[in-house]
Amino acid sequence: MKELYYAQIIVDVPTMQTNKPYTYLVPESMTNTLQPGMRVDVPFGHRHVMGFVVGLRATTDIPISQLRLVTKVLDLTPVLNTELLNLSDYLAQETFAFRISILQTMLPNALKANYERVLSIIDEVDDDVANRLFKGLEQMTYNASDFGEQDIALLSKLRQEHKIDVAVTVANRAKIKTQRAYQFGEDIEFLENELQNLRQSAKQQHKLLTFILGHFGETWVKKELQEVLDVSDAVIRQAVEKKWCYITQVELLRDPFATTDISPTEPLPLNDEQRNAYEQITGTFDSGRFQSFLLEGITGSGKTEVYLQAAQHVFKQGRTVLFLVPEIALTPQMVRRVKSRFGAQTAVLHSGLSDGERYDEWRRIERGDVKIVVGARSAVFAPLDNIGLIIVDEEHEVAYKQTDNPRYNARDVALWRGEYYQIPVILGSATPSLESRARAQRGIYTLLRLTQRAGKAQLPAVEIIDMKETLVNGPETIFSDQLKEKLLDRLHKGEQSVLMLNRRGFSSFVMCRDCGFVPRDPNCNLAMTLHMDSHTLKCHYCGHEEPIPTICANCGSKRIRYYGTGTEKVEQELAEWLPGARVLRMDQDTTRKKGSMDKLLQKFGDHQADILLGTQMIAKGLDFPDVTLVGVLNADTALGLPDFHASERTFQLITQVSGRAGRAQKAGEVLVQTFNPEHYAIAYAKHHDYEGFYRQEMAVRHAGNYAPYYYTVQIQASHADENEAAKQMLQIARWLKKQAGSDIIILGPSPKPIAKMRNRYYFQIILKFKQRDAMDEHLQELQDRSQKAKDGFKLSIDREPVSFM
């Protein structure tokens, strides 16, 4: 009796998902072909669906009569390796998402869309393969439905033996880009006769034909051929006419940085602190064990140089490196620095690339053509194997958290992959998240500190401007007199300035213009959100609600204002009183077009502007030696958010943007405009005092039962009918209270701060508890049950949300 095999398959059924794999019978013809990580076509109910093979077994408890056969294998090689399959299982439990959505998130768009696979013969194959399968051609389009199971098994075997190659072209989206090339003839006798019969005056033809005889059978792109031989287009055309060579098409991999000129750089000397960090990280790598390092270095302390030299050490041992940055904005700058050390061994992955560019980069990584990957959040799933080091720069950034399904945090995924490979993971930041710093305090992470700026540069002096005094008698303005004076001074000196407008919480809260007081709710001590439709202030953490005040509860003033302004308004005011200044505005509107952010930064770096005005995107990573002034126009905006992270985000932002000033030999200066100069987040940022801020904020978090003392889960639901959404969430809250122990805090349900979007009403429940997995079983049950909800009710569960907006 023949041995049977069974495939464990996660199927893509949009209406009713499950994390439980279905068991299918593997046909005998596929037993040597099918591997975990491949996609397959399988019957499901009355239709066929795509599925991922996540395991193969020799036995099953299910009666064979109840099993159905795998219909088709859609891949000749696995699109996901064993590590990424294991990771998808972990993330499904961690993020309360269905495994199919995680598996699809791991792949580039080109492999999610309609696609066709092109097979090419690259080595000797027998006549049956060449004539029957390839119809005498060098290439063919592969459609699984055109081949029987035995032929698919044969093609898979040839692919494993490197006799055929597979490329994917995506219909209407990411086609393989080709360029014209010339394949030299292989009939030596014919070519030698042609050479003998050439007239002596045909010097260029003689040169080309001699070259062809020395490289017969090879394929050359015209540009490269002409660089080597310096022959004209006409001579190459004559060679084709005389059948010395044949026109063909070869693949041209799209390079996102092809037009960028990057000069090689040499490692810089390390100071004692950098050397200590480097030696601890490389020592861990050499000993082959997992360890997470929190590299806490002040702005400009040379964290990137430590990253690059540690990566170089790993690279020399033949291992690969994954390098994450939080935002697309920072990717071009970091790619330049990495490429200047590692050249063509660098690939880049982020959502700003076209589907074609992203797919080509993914293929370079998957084929093992590159050893270092730099990218934003989704690059954490890069199909690298043999990873030796993972770097997470600016580890505190909320951009590492995916805000829609699946809600993974790239920092946590990086730590999982680091443990899988037993390698060091570096989490770097000038202002680490409180959760990370607390883990370092407890010894879970190894804390490494860099306290000096590289090149003996000094931290800039920070001056706090109380905007209450600026506005007490004069007209309302965005600029204080002190900032105007400093901007004029920099213009006269020919130095550059950076102005940051914090747009988080835009016009979403109220504040007293005289004393800076922001109304907070009595239960959570969080800033309340302004709702103009109902003329109320609401806490979306616990549901407390009260009327919009007309008189300040703190000082009795009637100057209550809705707070917020935009970059265009700032640019307009700058133009009115500094008409000679060249201003570059950098916000979502001016950076929407692909590559526009990089171009703006290049212009600023080339001194084509005096002032760079932008939102939070300019706060991090920028390194311009002539920037000597940084102005924070509205430090309070983040403080007004209804979120327990508000003080932490404000401190981080001011510290980060302050670090853009005085990074070279010229001294830097920072002016922070605020209505709350006494607030501890602003006071500690003035002195670049992370340790002082950490101690005070931890005390606040402890008193309020917030992270890192409590774990937090946000349950969010929406419906087109407000009453229906509220009713369903009340039922969920009652059910949760029955399941939860007395030590679990349940807040809500209450409307979300942005309670209505796209004609849907949003409500949330917040859970807080001490044991991380205390509610996992019940939350998973809730997630499964929510799929059966009718009439458009949608529910999502977010572990450790980075925002409650």
C-alpha cells in the first residue's frame, strides 16, 4: 500500500476565518513537490479557494473518506520559509488576527494580486521537457491549470536542480521590467569564416566579431557592450543582420536608488562609550545567543555608527542584517548611509516604493542576492534567512505599530525573530519608550548608554517661551518676539533654521490662553476631547462628559480657545514679516508625491532654503551641519490629547527635534513655544533630562494604573447605526464583566474621540490587567464570535494600542 501524506492548510475564506488549519490529502503526484510555505488551490464547500500549506504530516485522525484532495500547487518553490510560518502562528495569537491575513501581510503586493509565472530554461534539459512542455521555446508562461500533477512535480524538480528559473509578472501592476540585449552566436566555425571574409577596412566589425568569438553564447546589454568596445549602433545592427548575434530581452531589476549617487565611506573612530556598546553587541553575536540591547544615546551621539560597525562585523561572518527605521521619511537618509558602507548588498523595502520596485527588491532578498535590508515597518517580514543582527532605530516610535488588521508591532516582531535566530537585537533611541526602559531596568534588555555627542559637538541650549506673556497684550500670533529675533539673526549669518509645528490633536481640545489650563476629566486625569456637534468635552477613556467651559476653572479668564493651526497658515505669516526668507514646507500635502520628501531634504541640504518648516516628520533623523536654530511652534498640542502617552510623546518630540540643532561645529539653539512652561514634560526636555522625565512619568503611570504597570487592550466596534453600535458594545461589556476576575479593570463602553468616520459610529472598551495573557482566551472567543455578527457590525481587538484616538 502506498504511503499517504496530509497537508495542513490555512484557507482564505473571507466570510468565516479560523486559525485552525484544514487537513487535505496530498495526491501521490505531489508528494515530492509540495512543501510548507507554498500556496495551493483547494476545494472548500462548493468552490475553490487559495490556501497556504503550513505543515505536512504522515498521519491523521480524520477518516480518509472525509478528506478532499489538494487540487493544484500554485508555486514551484515556497514563498514563505519555516521561520515566517512559525512567526505567523505566534502573531495570530498575539494580535487577535486571523492567520491568513498575517500570511498575506508578509508577501509583497505583487504576490497577492493576479499574476503569471514565467519559466525560463537556464541549463540543459531533456528533449521531452524542451519540446513538450516548453514547445521548443526558451521561456513559457506557467499556469497551473495547463499542467497535470506529474508535470508540475517534474518542473518543481527542475527548479530545485537550477535547470529552470521562475519569475513572476503581475497583470496590470508589477510586470518584470526588461531591456534589449544581444545573445552571441555559438557556431564557432561560421563565426570564424565570417572573420576571415571581413574586409580589412571594417575595423569596428572586426573588433566586435573578435569579441563575440571570445564570449560566444553570452548575452550582453547594449549599454555594457558599448562601454567595453566603443562600437556604434550601426555596427551592432549589422552584426544582427549577419546573424553573429540575436536580439533578446533580459530582466532589468528596478532599483529605487538607481539615480542616487552614493559615495563609499569608511568607518569612523569610536569613542569609549561607542566602543563598549559595539563590543557588547558583537560579543553576543560571536557567542551565538539572543540578547536585546537598549542603546540609549542622546541625539547626535553616533548611534548609527555603532549600528553600521556592528553590521559590518556580522556581514564579514557571512550573515545577513535587518535594519528598521520607523518612517518612510527616514528611509532614504538611512539607506544612503548603509549603501555608502555596503554598496549593492543593500536592499530597501517600504510602502513608498512602487509595486514593481518592492517586488524586485523582495526577490533580490528572497534569492539571497543581498545581505542587508533597510526598511520601514513591513520590512520586518523581509524573507532573509541566516540573520545575524536586527537593528530597530528610534524604537519608541508609534509608526512601528500597524493600526489596522493585523495590528502587529514591528519592534516585537524583530525581538521574536532575534530569539528565533539566537542573535543580538539593538533597540536604539535618544528617548526610549517607557515600556522598553522599564524592561532594561528589570534586566530583560541590556542597557547601553551614549552620553556624549560625536565629534565633541555640544547639545543645544533650550529656551522655553511662555506664549501667555506673548499674547497677553498683543495680537494673536504664531511667533514669539524671541523666535522672530533669532530667525532674523540666522538669516543674516547665512545659517539655517528648522521650525516644527506639532499637528497631533489638531483643534481637538480647548485651552485657556491666559494660564494654559486644559480641562481634564476627574476619573482618568486625561485631557478631554472637544465635540462641537454636542458642544461638550468628553473623555473617551472612561466616558465622562461635561459642557465646554466659557470661564477657565483655574484662573477665571474668559479667553478659552480651541487650539490648533496649520503649516500653510505658518508659511503665510512667515512670508508677511520675512519676505526675503526662502522657506521649504514639508507636510502631508507637499510630500504626497513619490520621492518628493527626499528632494525637499536634498534642496535644504544644498542650501536652497533658509528655513525648513514641517510637521513631526522633520523631528527625527535629519543631520544638517548648518542648522543652528530649531523652533517648536506649539509644544502643547500633544499634551491636549486624551491619551496617557501624551506627556511621553511631548517629551520625545521636543527632545528629538531639539537634536536637529548644533550637530557639527556651530553651536545650536532651540526655542520651545508653550502655554504650559511648568509642565514636567517640557521642563525635562529643556535640560535633555531623560532620566528625570522617566522617574516622574513612571510615578504618574503607577498612580493611574497605566502601562508599563498594567497591560492594556482596546476593543473597538463600529456600525452604521449609532444605537446599534452602543447596544452591541453594552452586551460585550456585560459579557466581559462575567468572564473577568476582580483584578481586571474594564472602562467603557464610550464613543471614540473621533466618534464618526465614513458614516460609521465607533465605540471602545478598555481593559487593564496585570497578567499579560489574563484575558487572551476570552478575547479570542470574542473575536471568533464577532464573525457571526449581522447587519454590518465590525469588531477589532488591539493589544497595547499606541493611540486611543
